[in-house]
Amino acid sequence: MKPQQVGIIGAGIVGLAYAWSAAQRGHRVTVFERSPQACGASIRNFGMIWPIGQPAGEPHEIALASAARWRQVGEAAGIWVNPCGSVHLAHRDDEWQVLQEFHAQSNSLGFECELLTCDEVLRRTPGANREQLKGGLFSPTELGVNPRAAIRELPGWLAKQFGVQFEFQTVVTAVDDRGIRTANGRTWSVDRAVVCAGADFASLFPEVLATAGMKQCKLQMLRTVSQSSNWRIGPHLASGLTLRHYHNFDVCPSLEPLKARIAHETPELDRYGIHVMASQNNLGEVILGDSHEYDDEIELFDKTLIDDLMLRELQKILHLPNWSIAERWHGVYAKHSEVPLFAADPQPNVHIRTGTGGAGMTMSFGLAERCWNRWSAVAT
């Protein structure tokens, strides 16, 4: 494939992934971002690279490929990437049953994981609440990053290493066969454009996105103060509530009874899509969350009730030296109900790539590589 002039709209994780893959192939890349720096869902998440949460087969393989690229960019760019792994904690008998069922199938499904007794969990992490702890499922494939730092450090590295040009505070108003036009009156000639505009369904190609089966999802999250005395949580920790959220566990026969029990005991958790997890960044802060509200349910202001419910459930499964909350926020991302990435090609060499849902940090690098491999093969 001959070098092309490539325009990327959006400097979130999806746009940066497509920019990196393009630049590695020798293309001349310009990234357009309407804000002074990325400020959407790409910086408002746990920083979990989470292959364990992807369904078996191609989604899981893409997540593993993406994790490998995170390790690569961490080493090359000096970005903090923590190979911490993850532990799903079981504090109820039905949660422990689901974990055992998943582990029994894990090798045949392509997952690398290990069942842990209560004592083995506690040896891996001081963050698990030992009260009523049945055991856990450890996976070594998960990574931790600090999304606020990583998403804002990647542009500098891409510019220095590959000559990627970044046009921040530049609003793109049109993309077509004549190029990319911006609100300041400029036109940029490109051979290929990739629109990675996240949850913005209105600005570019609204007629495509209106019928795409996309929805917006709002999540609320919290961050503790930095834990003292160099206390580290170790692996990412997920509660039994997450088993009903991630589709890799759909293969477990005991999952439906577990879902029914949660719906009966705590319907408020289903009402707000709450499933709790925790990760720790390089600053020692513990990131806590999260919730899920969709489309018409989304409000500008956050709900204190959701924060309270999350903390209630987190304190059942976690032990933290300091629960003081330093920050609360929400993010909004685009999600498709059926595919891990919404892809549309409304015009020749114009591509829409969005809708990674809550898996943007996990999937984007792998998805971008797959797309560029396909485009390169077609062009040769």
C-alpha cells in the first residue's frame, strides 16, 4: 500500500489507535480534535485493559492483541502500563459456582485463568474483604494504565516518533471526497478519513448514526485519595455483580439463577446498571465504579443515590485503608448492542469507527490493527 494522507477525526483512544496503526505503515497522519485535549470517555474510565471481559473467540483475541500493543507503547513511549492481572471475587455461593463453571471451560475457550481459594486471594491482594469470601478467579492478561495521563501523552509520542500532526481546538464540519473541512475555513486534502467521534452522533454523518442501532451510555465513577504507605491493591478487583455484565460468563449454566437472585434482592442495582470494580493507578489512587444509564435516562447532573449504591456494594467486597473520596465524575460513551465496534463506510475511503462501548481502552488498538490490515490488503 503506497503512503497515503490520512485524516483522523477524534483524539480519544479510538482515534489515537487508528493514527498509530496508520503511522506505523508509513502514512502521513493528521488528527483533528475539537477540544484542547481529549476530554471524553477515553479519560473517564478505570484504565483497565480487560481481555477477561470479552467473549471467547475473535473479541477475546482482539483484546489480547490490543493488550500486547499497550505493552509495546508503554515501553516505547514511557507510558505507565501495569501488568497487574485481575481477580473476580466471590462472596456468595452462586458467584463461586459461576467462577468454577467458567474455569472448567476456560482452556477450551482460550482464556488463561486460575481458581483461587480464599487464602490464595488474600495472598495476591490486600484489597479483598475476607469476610464471607469464598474464593476468586485470577487472570494474568489484564493491564492497568492511567487514562488521563496515557491519552494525553500518546499524541506527543506519535508526533515525535512518527510525525503525526495534531490539530487541537479544530472543529471538523464536513468530510467527503473533497477532503476534510474545518470551522476555521480550511480544507485538508486526504486520501482516507476515519471518523472516531465517540458519542457525538449529531455532527458528522448524523443520517448514518441515526439508524445504526447506537445508544449513548452514561457511567458514574469515583476516585479515592492516594493510599498511604505505598499500599497497593495488586490486581484489578471485580465483584460478583460483574458476572452478569460481561458476556464471557454467558457460557455458565449458573449465571441465570445468579442474575435472578440479584434482581430479587437488589433491583436498584439493575435499575442503574451497577456492577462494581476497582483499580489503582500509578499515583496510588483507587478508581471505583460504575453504573450504566442509557439514552433518555441520561441527565446532565449525577445522582448521589448511584454513588451511594456503588460505595455500599464496594464496601462489601473490598478492604481499603482509606475510603476518602477525592473526586466524582461521569462519562458518556457510544455503544452498539451487537458488535464491539460500529463500522460504516458512507463514502469511498471515508470510514466511521465508533461504538466500542465500555471496552474502548481494551479493544481499540487491536481493532485498529485489524482494519488497517484489511485496508492495506485491499490496496495491494
